[in-house]
Amino acid sequence: MAVAQVGERLTVLERVLPHDLLRWVELIRNLAVRDVETRYKHSLLGLYWTLINPLVTALIFSFVFQDIFHATSKPIPYVVFLLSGLTFWNFFNNGVYSATSSVTGNAQLLAKLYFPRVVLPTAAVLARLIDFAFGLVILLVFFALYRVPLHWAGFILIAPILLLQVVFTMGIAFITSALNVLYRDMSQLIGLLLMVWMYMSPVMFHPSSAPAELRLVFYINPIGAMISAEKDLLFTGQVTHPLYLWFAVLWTFLVYAAGLRLFKRIEPLFAEVM
């Protein structure tokens, strides 16, 4: 299928793919679906885990931070505030984590078929959009249960920021998946780095509640700026600090370009190492 013919059928999300991947969109879709099916194939609860995991995590964190450490997000119920942050963070966290081992975990497929290796981390990230969709449903249910007003105009405006988050996640995924081929302990290290990154992002608290000297750190953190803007749009309908979001846009394209370049540079070594 010609690139021009594929381009006519691309969605907005597919337009963020590198030019040489456009003719592999169908393969990316199939790999993403296979990733989801494999993950839950022999599971008793199947896709229900995509609902259970964020819900249980939110309830545990809500108990720890609200009841023990007395965190507050008034006038918004803390569990709703927390779940909103976790919903957007989990997409980034799970996307990077699963993409890190996407190349090494598909060695047999790489030996049988030729396709751009960058397809694998791309598909791994996009597969997590399914988990995100289920998490978003839970979030909307909690908005209704706690009678938190939802700004629908702001909710719609989250789409371009989410697209930005997808691109940023892909950029990080290109870096970690390529390095994991050379250094297998990257899959262990990335878990620790993501945990630290979460606490350095406004996921479980509002930046205004942090010490003044730390607020700038939360905002210049690209994923932190995106999550903060997404939560602002949900609860107020407008972005409180748009300047930091523009910084996140700049960081996103730098990370994406650098990640893709690094992946292409290391790709010829895959056959030797694997």
C-alpha cells in the first residue's frame, strides 16, 4: 500500500508517527491489539483489571495521603483529585514501562519478519491507550458519584494535550527500548526512575501546596506540566499556567526527535546483541 493511500486514512494520532512508519500503521495496530490480548488472555478478570488497578491504587493513596498525612484538595474531593492525576500519569508510566522491553521481548518476531524496529515501542505505547480509556471511564464515574462539576469544554480541550503526552511518551519509549537492548538492567532501572518521576510530578497534590522553591520543578517537568494542565481543564475549564505547557511542547518535540535519532543509531546493533 502506497504512503499516499495510507495517509488518507490516518487518524490524528497516527500523524505523529515517523514518515517511514506510515506504511506500517496496520502492523502497529495489530501489534497493539495483540499486546492487550496477550496481557489479559489467561486472566480470570481480563480487561476488568484495567478498571480495578487504578481504582485500588487511588483508594490506597487516598487513604495514605488524606487520612494519614491530611492532604487536601478542597473544594474537590481528594479521591477524585488523586484519581484524575493517576489516570493521566498511568498512561505515561505504563506506556514507557511496557515499551522498554518491547524490542527484547519480540526477538523471535524480529528474526522472522522485516519491519522498522521502532514499530514495537510505538505499538506498546499506543496499546496503553486502551487502559487509559477504561481509566477515564472510572474517573467520570467518580465525578458523578461525588457530584464534582465537569467542565465539558475543558474536557474536550484535553485531547491535544493528551496527543502531546502520547508523543512525549513515544520519545521516552524510543530511548529506553533501544538502551534496553544494549543494557538489560534498563528494564529494572526504569521502574525506579518512573517512581521518582511520579513524586516529582503534581499527580497526588496541587503544585500550590508544595514549598515555593519546589513548584518550579513541578512545572518545568514536561509530564508534570501536562498532567497539571489536564487536571486544570477538568476542574476549572482553563489552564492555570499556559507558559509551562508551551515549555512542555518544546520538550516533547526535542525528546521525540532525540529518542527517534538514538533508536535509529542503535538499531543496526540489535541483530548483533540479540
